[in-house]
Amino acid sequence: MHSEMIIMRADHLRQVGNISGAEKLLRGLLGEDPDNGEALALLALCTLAREKPAAARGLADQATIAAPESEFAHRVLGIILDRQKQYSQAEEALKMALHLSPEEPLTHIALAHFYERRSKNKQAEQFYRSALALDPNNIEALTHYGDYLIGVGRADEARILLDQAAKIQPDNGALILALGEQAFRVGNLDEARERALWVLSINSEDAGALALLAKVKLRRNPIMGLWFQWALWMQRFDGKQKLLILVGLYVGFQVLYRVLLAGGPPLVRTIVLSAWLGFVLLTWIAPYILARTIASETKSVDLDKGF
């Protein structure tokens, strides 16, 4: 019981951004019980939060060896492998976690996240729904599923889930970010910024809040604003649908430029070609610009290392 209380306390500290405090508790516990799989897995998450995926992977491996029947250890390993872009191994680890504890909602949510990032929307929604079936009042399931529904253009369904979450825990950081993301998508940038700043006032390292803040800044730029509109629209589709849309756009451009405008005024052909090349260039460099801006926001956070 003593170790369980320490792990619960450490996890709470981690969730509110006190990584150093969580690590101190966990290392103290591991000094007494070096093969505590739960503590090793949680320490791996803390290490990942410090942007040290290789070290986090080592701790997660230790956790699964020390506690091979621990759903949590395998789930953490899957999350870290996903971050390292080892997708097949990540999926395998998450499915092992599901096998070990099929009634744990957080495992279903982790799998939903994994498939959502791969643009496999059907699988993602399946696991979000199964998480809520297991625990209809699970805050993480409500907020993350709501955020997913916002992303695929189903705002009315999302609002029902987010309202339910707000009744349970109105100050939940994930909920605040989901509402901020919803405001961002409808163009209410001031509200999105305020919600991101609120989360950062609680946890100055929150990656989701930093990303939202960066997106708000970039969207105020007219050119990047156009790209965001395009990217948000494309997010509604799964991987195969996106590919079909891109192929269709390319074929449409070729027909327009080489057939319909073949004998047309040179100026019109130049404008069409320039617009197409500008679109291609923007879709190529805009994600890079966004990533750089988010990285810059992260570096600008003045975090007290002793916190």
C-alpha cells in the first residue's frame, strides 16, 4: 500500500507538471524496490516529458521485464515507441496492454490516439467508444474523444461529450485544451489563446497548450491561415481518403492546365500554374514552420528545474 500511495502521488505531480517532484518520489521508491514495474514505467513517462525518449525507452523496457503482466508498463512502452516512430512495435505493445487488461479504459484511449495519429479514423473511433463503454464518466475518454470529433468536423457530437466532462471536472486541463481547440477551429483565436494560457499557468510545460498557442500565433498570418483552413478540412478524412483527394487535385490541375487552358491566354496559364506551385510549396513547408514554432514556444518556457 505504501508503494501504491507513492506512485499515485508521483503520477499526480507529473500530471500537474512537477516532473522533478515526481522523479524524486519514484527514485526514492526504486531505491527500496528496484524491480517495481509501475514505478519504472511512471519514471519512463517523466523521462519522456523531459524529451529524452531513448532513456525513457530503457526504463520502459526495464518495467516490462520487471512486471511482464503489467498493463501499465506495456502501455507506457507503446507510447514511447510511438514517439520514437517505431509504429509496428508500438502497436504490438499497446495490444499487449489491451490483452493483459481489456477493461482498462486508458489502454483503449492510448490505442485510439495511436490510430488517430495514423489517420485511421475508424479504428480510432472504435477505441474511443469502447473506452466510454467501459467508463462513461472517464474524463480522458470524454475529452479526447470530444477533441477527435472536433477534428473530424462533428462539433455537435463533441459538444455533448465536452459538456458532460465539464460537469464532472470543469478545471481539467485536457478539457480546457479541447475547448480551446474547438475555438481555434471556428476562428475564435482570442478564446483559444486564453484557454492555452490558462493551462500553461497550471503546467508551463504542457505540450498541447504550447502547440495550441503556436497555432494561434501562426493562424493570424494570412498565408498560414489559409493553410490551416486546408489542413483542418483535410483532417476530417482518413489516410486513403486524403490520398484520393490529393490525386484528384493533381489530375484536376493537369486537365485544367494542359487541356482546358492549352490554347488560352498565357497570363491565365501563368496564374494557374503559380497558384498550383504556391499550393504545393505551402503544403510542404507549412508543417515544418508549425513544428519550428512549437519548438520555439517550448524553448521559451522558463521552467524552474527544481519545480
